[in-house]
Amino acid sequence: MSKQLLAIFAGALLLCGCSATRHLPEGAYMLNKVKVLTDSSYKDINPLSMKDYVRQKSNTRWLSTVKVPLGIWSLAGRDSTWVNRALWAMGEAPVVLDTLLARQSCDDLKQALENKGYLDAEVSLYVDTKKRKCNAIYLLHPATAYKIRKYDTEIHDSLIEKILSRRTSTLYAGKQFSAEALNEERNQITAYLQDRGYFRFHKEYITFRARRHQTEKEVDLTLILHPYSRSGEDSTSVHTQYHIRDVSFQSGMEGSTIHLRQHVLEENTFIETGQPYSASALNKTYNHFGRLNAVRFTKISYETVPDTALLDAKLTVQTNKPSTISFQPEGTNTAGDLGAAASLTYQNRNLFHGSEVLSVQLRGAYEAIRGLEGYSNQDYLEYSVESRLSFPRFIAPFLSASYRRSIIASSEVSLLYDSQNRPEFHRRVLSAGWHYQWRQENSPINYRLDLVDLNYVFMPWISKTFHDEYLTDNSNSNAILKYNYEDLFIMKIGFGFAYNNGRTAVKTNIETAGNLLDLYAHTFNTSKNSLGQNLTFNIAYAQYAKFDIDFIHRLYEWDNSQLVFHAGFGIAYPYGNSQVLPFEKRYFAGGANSVRGWSVRSLGPGRYSDKDGKINFITQTGDMKLDVNLEYRSHLFWKFFWALFVDAGNIWTLRDYKDQPGGQFQFSHLLDDLAVGYGMGLRLNFDYFILRFDLGMKAVNPAFDEEETHYPIIHPRLSRDLAFHFAVGLPF
């Protein structure tokens, strides 16, 4: 569709939106905008979040500006033909101001302010009308927030009073009075008692009595903990503290047994005989059984022992079918070369009756490669076999049983063989690894330890054309190319740390490779290859250190919209036995998760620009990477969301390689080397996965010095500066 047609269509929708008021009843006004304002600045009052208490919103705006659904609705006639019914269903009828809902919104806003402690708050409504449209403005007058002057308790149970004396209250004199603070105290006391045997206690037994002092803007507050009472009875008694008498297990399927070892059942159960009832132990047991792949569902019930303060806990566990086989086809697109792939996966989710998961995957891929000259074959074939064995616990010596039970952990061993046949070369990869992951219960911090990770890469065949043109050409001493087409052994260890509290996320990883092999080589004075590298078991080994960190923070969030900031930094340094990083460990820029004005692997390093369009998947890589992104995300309608973004970043080399001029990092050139892109995207959010379509444009291109090519934002050209990206999931 041409730009002119798009402009005509948008204009038609705007005109239709204006015509929607023609069909309003006499004296009615279409609600154009809703605003919530405060008459002063209050740090705990966000007018945007207070807008949620307004019962009537204006029509949906696309891109926060155009009321497209209203325009679609207005295109329909008044009769009930199928065309009009379809337009009504796709569109949105004009929202007519309802004065009753407006008054109720004022009451709701006032109540929300009072709940925050502004007991003298008032709300004013101003309706600004123009022709058949109106703007509703809710003005908040919070006044002064009340504070707690005195805090007392009335507890009609001496044992509970003694137990609660050991905890620190969240309420105190001088704290701002609010419903949120009262609910927090209520919930904490309830959880505290439920973890100390009070099986039948709930928060409705706790109420508050408040006496307001309007002159001083203070409140005398008293917490009242009521005695136990049965439903429908007037008599009361003290609350009973229950203890666990017995814990038993039973299968969820009649006539069958639980296909888990008794030790595994007990290890994941935190309800203990002789101990007081604990809601935390109950939830912890549910969480630990819920992460076992062999378990389909778990139900925990308690039965009181008559005439005692004892409970019997019964755990009903139903296991899954142990084995599954799945087949997954997929389409591939590598730099425009189309292909197909398929994988067949066998999985056993209870290999040793301890919820151990064994998976074996067979994968094959084919791709038709275009644009290669001088090669007899134009196809890419890959097949691989990968097996993983995962344990839902730490498999390691010297760890106490209490520590093992205090964390959620997994141990995994993996093996992979991958065969890649390209027109230029054949490549084989053999990998093995032992990894741990763990976190504390209810902690936002996750840890990962790669205890050992082995990768053996060997090249059984390289075509004469590729070898003569790139690996033996004296005029092109490309160290990166030569290094990455030699047999190589990588032995690394790594440690990762991730933190996520829902608003801020930090992820770091550090790894190092080759140090033990280097010690062995120097101790036993092993031989060297033609490149001067030490050999271990007659194979050259890589030696490097690498560090990565990613930071994500939601700056603002309002009205189904959010502004998200991301920064990522990575650096890897080859040393000792390596002058160049292995290709798999090098960084690249551009693509759906980087600077989106560039296609994948087409940016950098630094000011480097590939001259002939060949082998850029090798030369456009680096030892250091920086990404900075700012993205505004907002809801359109149904499952559709849209986004505006600005990206900046690049990659660099730490050494000065002849075949990557301008690629070496220099702090004085950092700003000049940064590439900048901008664009917009469309997302389909299906909750369990997100389809993402992004259009990125180059804004600043460090690869060129001339103004027209260095600043595409001033001199844009779609054929040169536009990049389209399709991906699954958010970019960060």
C-alpha cells in the first residue's frame, strides 16, 4: 500500500471518528479524554495509577493518539446488514459520559485517598464540553496525611500474646496511617501464627479500632485479636495450637503405587511429625513436589485427631507417564537462505524413580545456500544427537542434608555430537558438560555453576576454493579466519548470577577456559603446532576469560504501557595459548535483540565496514560488546501490542587485527563508534509466547564518515537503512 493510500485511510478513520457524535442522543456527550490530577505534589500518589479507579474510560486509542476502533465502528451504517454487524464487532461504539458513573468514580477516588491515609481528602469533577464531546477531569485534593500517634493491642489469648511479643510489629508511632499498612500487619501476624501451629487461624480474627484526632492529623490505633469461635455459634475459646502426629503418602490413582523412592518423597516433604503445624512448610512441600517432572499433581490434606490438638497429614501424589516422544518440524532462514529442520525427542521423566529426566534428541537440518561461487555443492546439511540427564537436586559431595533441603537445585550432565556440512567446509563438534543451578526458597536470586564444559571442534574437510582464497592467501593474513578453521579443544568453567524482582533484572556470567590444560602443557612440556600453540593430547586448546552482564529496569508503568531500559556489556580476552577468541565465544551486533537498525551480524566491529560482502560472519565479530536500549510498550487491542524503541551499541576487538581496520576499542572513540537505530514494532502476546515484528532504521552509522551515510536519520533511504526482524519473545 502506498503512502498516499495509508494517509487517505488514516484520514478516513479520523473523519469517521468525528462523525460518531452525530448519532448520540440529545443532550449526550462523547467522552473524549479522562484526566486525573492532584492539586499538589504527593510522592505516594501517582495520578496515572489513580486513573484505575475511574469507572468510565474514553475510547481506545492506537499509538496513544488515534481512536482507530471508534473510526471502524463509525464506518458502519445504522441498519443491521452483515457488513455493518461486522464493523460494529471489529470497532468500538462511542463512550457516552455517564454522570452516575462519574459521581461513583469520585467516591472511589476519595476512598482510595482515605485508604492511603488522607482522611480529609476531597475529589472534584470538572467536565469541559465542546460541541458533542467532553473531557472529564478529576481533581484530587488529598490534604494532609494522618500519622499514627499511639499503637496498642488487645489480645484475648495469653499464649498468642506471648508468641507475638517475640516479633517486631510493622506499625509504630509516627508511621503514616493507611489501609495498606493495616493489611500488611494483619497478614504478617496471620502468617506468623500459622507457622507456629495455629491451623485454624485466619486474618478475620484481627480487626483495628482507630480514633481520629483531626486537629493534629493523627490516629490512635488499637489492634484487636479476637478469640476463636465456631461458625454459627456464639461461644468463644482460645485458639488451639496444633502439632503433627503422622505424615503418610498415598497414590492418586486407586490400586497403584507411587513411582518414586521413599527417600525422594521424604526429602521433598517439609511437614514433620512432632512439630507444630506450619503453613510455610505446607507451601514449601507443594513447591518442591511441583518442580518434580515425574509428579502430575499433589494434594495435601490434614485431619484432626478427635479430642486432641494433633493433625495427621496425608500427601496424595499422582505421577506422570514416565516416557514421551515428540516430533517438531521448523523452518529456517539464515541470511535469506531458506531451509527446514526437524527434531525427534525421547524423554523419560523418572529414570531412577527419583524424578530424574533423561532426554535424547535427534535433529536434522537442510538449507539451500545461494550466492556462493566456485563450490561444487550449494547445500547445507546438519545432523546432531544430544542427550541430557537432569537430577532435581544437588549431586555433589560434602553438602549437608539440611543445606540440600534449604535450596531448590538441579544437576545436569549433557553430551552432544553435531555434524555440519557446508559447501566450504565440514565441521564436527563434540561437547560434554556438568552443570548446577540453585536458589534459595522464595529468593529472587538464581545461581548457575558450569563445573566443567568440554568442547572439541574439528574440521575433517575444507574445500580447496575456501582454503586457497581465505586460509593461504598471503595478501590476506586473516588471523581470525585461520584460527577458527583449525581443530580446537575448549575446556571451560563458569559461574552465573541472576536477580529478578519483577521490576529490575540483573544477569551476569563469568567463565574462563584453558588454564588447567595450560598448566598440564607447561608441566609436561608438550609439543606445539605450526601456529606456536601448545598441544594437549595433540590438540590445540583455547585460553580466554569472559564476562557478561545485562541490566533491565522498568522505568515507568501506566495504563497498560511501560517504558523499559536495558543495558548489556560483555568482554572476552584471549591470552596465553590463544591470540583470537573461538568463533562461538565472539560477540556480534545487529539483529532482533541488539541494535535493530542493522540485520544480524552486519554491524561493527567499531568503524569497520565489510568491503566485498564475503565472510562477514567472521570479520564482523568482536571481543567486546555494548548495547543500550530504551523501549516504550503499549497495548493496542485484544492480543496486539506495539512498541517504539531506540537502540545504541556496537562491538569491538581488543587487539588490532589487520583484517578489521577501525575495529579495535579506543575509549576516546567510544561515542564516535556507537551505532544508533530507532523504530517501531508490533507484538502478538499469547501469554505463553510472544510473536514480535520489529522495523528498525539506522540513525547513526559509524562505518561511514560522509554526512549522508553517517547520519541516515537526516538522509534516510529505506533500501539502505531499513531492517525487518521477526522473533519469538521480547528483546529484553
